[in-house]
Amino acid sequence: MVHDYIIVGSGPSGAVMADALTRAGADCLMLEAGEARPSPAFPDNELAANSRLFWGGGMELSRDARTVLLRGKALGGGSIVNQCLLDRFDELAFSLWRQASGIAGLSLEAFEPWYRRTENRLALETLGREGWNRNAALYAEAFERCGYGCAPLRRGQSDCGGNDCVVCLGGCRRGSKQSTLMTFLPQACRQGLTIRCGCQVEALSHDRHGVTVTGYLAGRPEVWRARKVVLAAGALGTTGILLRSGLKSRLPALGEGFFCHPQWMTLALFDEIVDAHKGALQSLKSDEPRFRQAGFKLENIFAGPVAISLLAPGIGKEAARWMRDYRRMASIEVAIRDETPGRVRLAGGRLEVEKTLGDTDRARRDAGLAVVRELFGAVGAKKLHQAPLRIGLHLMGGCALGVDGARSVTAPDHRVHDHPNLLIADSACFPAAPGINPSLSIMALSGRAAAMELGQAALEPVREAAA
């Protein structure tokens, strides 16, 4: 059988593309590597969530083992395991994209209708003071005392039932989080989308008549055929498929320009009980123009006991003593807008990520950590622990958008250069790190790309980036 479209991946990009294409009457097959789970069946503990909902059990590492790379593996993709914090990009983010890609039409003004269309499909809430836990209250108090701006996060949720959601990094058992499992995918299925879970796509072969996709379904070799393929498997998944397809020689920029918003948690001990694991996991964000210009943001975040134990100082009795104070811990995380691009490649048949920090990245990290120390000092923290682990949560790049086929993989119309039957609109095509949670923008980008594919939106004019 030859489908109109095969969509690889079911996260923010794949689900939006599937919804738009099936709405237009296209026959679409979606291939997802992870399992399908109804909301009540999501794991209720960290260990099970890590092993069942993340690639590599939540412990994929960069080549130098200094960065943990987190990506979802489930029907719904990354939207299942992220916090569903849905902010638009600002003009700074789009200016970085224009400079890197040479595409003049990448602007906040141009994306406004695509943001609006996406937001109209979602339940969006912000939490007032009555919804803050003690970790958030300390965060707000510290910002006020130090004269920095913070603001409520816009969260994709319909009803969190009291917002006791520290487990929402491992799915949402309440069905409140606005993951694609709860939003775009059900509508696409009603419109005729076919989904196959447990499909590991290995490679593809492109010709002028269509695309052949090879992989495994429940461990058995399978072949699928479509007129066109939408790669929506994320920065590592999408890039990996093209690398395994032997396209590096034809696409020299393939695998280059990898970013991940590197993040570091600082844990603070207080005399009083904080119980940062109760209530809303995140409700506030830094909203300070000086931080944005300096290339970092500070997140009001915490984690469950398994994750916190991995960040503990020492081992054995020292680590056990540390965990006894779990209820007295608060946390602020620094996330930087990384400028030093990494690289994704194949090594011995396996995907390998090279990701280091440049001088600018280290300066941004150090500036952010200095502010964190100032903030915790202002609210009476008794002891600070800077966790050494570097976390890469927003995986981006590897198939960058651009006008120049020598320096990019994805053309302005979201087709792979010289491969008109391959489309990419997920985070793999990001040409630079935005420094803002990318989920909403991936959905907006995919809605825009689908409209281009269906002939419902004119392509923006392009120009070469300034030298």
C-alpha cells in the first residue's frame, strides 16, 4: 500500500502535521517508536517512568558523558514528558533564526497567526499565588528582594486537580496536560489517521515517485511506502534517520548545529520544611530583560527523590544524610541559550552526540549561577549544593532550516534540500537555540509547514544572512 504521507513521530510536530493533513483528506500513516498508553496507565513512580517513557531509560549521554539528553519515547513524544510550558518565542529568538538561516520571513509577526491557531486548540492556564507551593513562594520572594522580574508560567493544562504534579515529567495520569495525546492526535484519528506504535524507523530511500521507509515493528523487519514522508522524530530521531539513510554526503550540514539549552540545578537547604515535591512542579519563570540579554533564564523547578538522589553530593552515608533533608530542599535551575553548536553523527552504527560548552556558554552559566546564589542568600538558605550534572532537555538542530544547501538541510518550504518528498518541521530544523521552551513554537512551525504543503500559505521571501 502506498500512503499519501508517512509521519515519523507523534510529538508536537508530527501530531500537528497529522491533524492538518488528514483534515485536508490525505491518507496518513503515523509511525511511533514508543508505546501507546491511556492517561491512567502512565507510571506512578520515577523509575518506571524513566524506563518506559524515555529513550535510554532517561540516561542517554553525550559523547563525553557530561550531558544527560532527555527525549520522550511514547505515543505523544516529547509532549508526554515535558512540563507543557507554552510560551511564544520573542523577536530575539527569531532574529537569531533569520541570521543563521537567511530566511527573512522568520519573525514574530509572521508567526503570530500560527501561534494563535495553535493556542486556540489548547487549554492554557497560569497559576496565581494561591497555586504556588513553598518552592515557588521562595523563588518569588527572592526575586522581589533582589530587584529582578519574575512572572507566572503559562501552562498547558485543563484541570490539574490541585496541581500536585511532580510526576508530570512521566506523563499525566489525570489527562490534564495538553499533550498531543489529549489534543491533536484524537482529532487526527477521527479524520482517518492510522497509528502504528512500537515502530523503530531505521532508514529511508527517496526517489522522484515517493519514499520507501524501512524499520522494525515489534522487532520484525517492515517496509512502508508513501508519496511523501514527514520526519517528526525530534532532533536526534530525525537526524539519525537521515544519517542512517546515507545522506550525509549529499547534505553536508546534516548532523551539524545541535543545541539543547544546557541546564544546571542548584539545591538549597532551609531550616523549615519546603516540600518542593508537592503542589505545582513549576509555576513561575524569570522575566528579567537583563537575564534574556545575558543568555540565561532561571527556572522554578524541582524533581522527585530518584532524580534528586542522582544529584546528591558524595555516596553511601553522605548521600543518605543528604536525602534525609529532601523535604527542606528548594531548587532553582539555570538554563542557557547555547551558542556553541554540537554535532550528531554515527559511530559504529550508533548515534553519538558531541556537545561541549564554548567560552560564551560557560560565561552564561556562571552568570546565571551567581544570580542563583544571590537569590538563595536573600531568603536565608543555610546551604547550597551546585549539582554537577548538565541536563539537555530541549534537543534541537541537526537538520537546520536555511537557504543554502551547503550550510543547511531543510529548505524554507520545509522540504529537505534536493529531496522534495521529505519534509521536516520539528525541532531538528531549528537553526539556532531560542532560549525559550520550544514546544509551542514547534506546533506553530508545523502548522505553518502543513499549510505550505497544502498550498494554503505563500512562501516568505528569502535572503542571504548578513555576513
